[in-house]
Amino acid sequence: MLHIKCPHCGMRSQNEFSYGGDATVKRPELGKEVSDQDWDNFVYNRKSLRGKHWELWQHLSGCRQWIKVERDTSTHEIFNTLKATEEIS
Amino acid sequence: MQKYSIFNLVKNAFSNHENWDLAWKDPTPKKEYDVVIIGGGGHGLATAYYLAKEHSITNVAIIEKGWIGGGNVGRNTTIIRSNYMYDDNALFSEFGMDLWRKMSQDLNYNVMFSPRGIINLAHSDAQMNVYARRGNSMRLNGIDAVLLNREQVKEIIPMADFSENVRFPIFGGLMQPSAGTARHDAVAWGYARQADSMGVDIIQNCEVIGFDVSNGKINGVRTSRGDIKAKKIGLCVAGSTNILAEKLNMTLPIETHLLQACVSEPVKPVLDRVVTFGAGHFYISQSDKGEMVMGGDLDGYNSYAQRGNLPTLQHVLTEGVAMMPFLSKLKMLRTWGGIMDMSMDGSPIIDKTHIEGLYLNCGWCYGGFKATPASGWTFAHTIAQDRVHELNSGYSLNRFSTGHLLDEKGLGTKTWIS
């Protein structure tokens, strides 16, 4: 079982969280001309890296905040967690 | 190659079965092939077989990082069906059902295809309506479908929970009598043996390191066992699709996820159909050895681990026990995981790419095993003729840009995120 350190609540079990996918995907900016390719990349296309992967999780059965988690997709090791508002360095 | 037959079985018995030919050779890679298939799973082996059989292209190599049949073709729950509503999925899968019925004869290898039927259970009036609609669509496409009421389901699977006072009472179900199961390893070995006998080189322990692309054309592949030239390369690597796509600077509408399955200890025959729970994601059948073979949801987060976590397994088995309470008495014998190439609309991709000579076969989600023959057949056609066949025309890569999604479940993108 994964143990995820919520930046708001501390270390909790995976059961309390739900998954939200790649955290590095950026929505095309509003008010600007957006190409079909940009929309495709935002909605559908994913790198789905093997190794370190920044991803969104929601602490659904806890504080209900969205957080960012850096996890290895082949070993499940978790390196870092951030609040949703914090930028990935 | 020696034919597998009763005559040869008796003949070899006199020499204690020590003189059978090897089922396939272990060749050293040549410098160049007409076609290279990357991935020695069910789909890759089938593709090579149909390239040789249907298109007389035999100068073909299959390159496999591990050993053939060691990935998802040996890790699935062996369900074979064509109970789809959309034409593209239905016609493709039903074409595959025909290949399944003939497979043991065709490959001279007993794949133990068992058309025992599949029942999708319904737990509400609304779900019965949805199944009636799907059943009608299937019948219009020539696929057998029978809508069963509660009493009819009870006759077929009396061990399911038919009590009134449960969270998900059984209202009925949709049955495809011609669906079934097969021995998955035999499918891989049967295709490998026949492909090998027609001249295909099966090269194992050979990892792809990179590609040789110039002026928008593929020229070859760099591997751990040297460079191999080929003007046509087919990618058939399921859960490793994203890794190879990165080497080609491609980003695909695919995420890689982990799916678990498990079997119980063997018990006497109790279940002679494939049954799926309609209020969640759970499917079950009983193997010839007596084990209950079960599977369900993805673990839910991107993974290349081929090893799952307990919470998902617990969740899946809870659904199983809700459907068939006797399962709670059984001990689990084995659990395992495989990595799935989850496409964004739940349907696969069999298509050409923007790189000339590079062909893509991926996105099989939960349903790769049953598609093995049809996928191999259509992918071989796509590679040999350099154009998609009518049967896989719906499985285009650009459907995500054009909006022609094949979202069979009508759930939009990333259906695994709940």
C-alpha cells in the first residue's frame, strides 16, 4: 500500500486519496488563439513516464485538498509532495 | 516442422518423447529484415504469423525484450467476447471470434477455446434497458445476444446472490452464448510455432534502445543485440508503448496503468460461464483446473510496476463476494499484475503514423487478449499493404483530433479516473 504525506494532514494511507493524473499538464491559456494540437496535448496526449512522475492526488477522505506528488511509476517510491498551489521546482 | 497429431504422438512415445522438434528456433538477428515487429506478445506473434500466411512476407523478425508470452498474453483472465455496441468494435471483434473458432486447427495447436458464454449482470431497470439496446445492436451486426430475465439468470448461475434485500439485486443480464475463454499461453506458443515454421525469426532477450529515423522515414532499430535495418517496423508493445514513443519523440493518447488479477484455490466445477458484475468492475470464470479466475479495476495511478497494491484487490474481491457470496470461503492462490496501455477513449489504435514505415498497435486497455487474432490479422494487413483495412479503420490515431472517438462506455476521457 502507498503511504502519501499530505502537505496539510501528514502521512496517510493510499485509501484516503483519489488519483488525478499528470500534474505537469497545463491548460491552454484563455483568451489566446489555441491550436487543435494544443487542445489534443492538453486533453489526450500524455508522456506517461517510467520513473519519476509528478501527479495530482486528492485527499478525498481527509482534507479534500488537491496535492502534487512526485512518485516513481516503476517502484512506487514517493519522493516529494506539494500543495496544489506550489510550483514544481 | 513435425505436425502435432495422434500419429506423431504415438510415434514419439516409442522414443520416450525425447525427439520432438523444438517448437521454435533461437536465431541470431540478421542485419536486415523486410519487416520488424517489436514485441513478442500475443499481438506481435499473431501479426508475424498473418504477415507470413496472408501476405507471404516471411523475412520478418519479432524482437522481444524478455521472453515471448511473458507479458500480458500470459497475465490476462482469458476472456474472449465480441459484445460491443459500436459497429467498429463489434465487427472487428466478431471477425476475431471467427478466427478464434478456427484457431486450434489453423495453428495445429490446441488453444482450448471454450465458447461457454458470457453473462453481464444487470442490477436495475435502467441497466436492463441499456443491455437491451446493446443486445439489439449486436444482433444487427450478426452477433448472438440474449437478454435474460432474473429467473433465466438464476437457472444458469444459481450460486449468485439472488436474495431480495441486497444493495445490488440481480434484475437480469445480457448473454453472448458464443463468447468464452481459451488457454492464453497456448495462443502465444501456437502463433510462435507456426510463424517460426514459415521463416519468421523470433529474437528474445533483445531490447530496443532506439530508432533510426531520417527524412520522416524509418530505416531500422537499434537493439541490445545490434542494429537491425527494416523499412517497415510495427510497434506491438502494449504497456511499453509510452516508453518507445518517447524514443520516437511521439506523445500518444495513452497512459500506462497496472491491472491485477487473481485465482483462488481449485475447487470442484461450480461455474461454467464467464460472469461480470454490473454494479462495479468484476469478472469471473472457472479454469479447467478448478481455480476461480478473477479480475477487476485498475490500481488507478500510472504504473510500470507489474505488481499491484492490496487496496484495489480488496475492492475487487468485495464486489465478487457481493455477487457470489461463496467466494468468501475460498483462499486466494495467486495474484499478479500486468501493465496496460490505456487509451483515452477505451478503444485501441491500429494505424500508420506520421513516420513512413512505422506502424502502431496499442491502446488495448482491458481487452487485449480476446483481440489477439483480429489485431494480428488487421495489423499485418496494415503493414503489408501500407493502408488500414476496413476492419481497423475506426482504430485510427487521429480520431482524438477529429473527434471520432470510440467511447463504448460513453464516459469520456480517462475512464479509469473515478
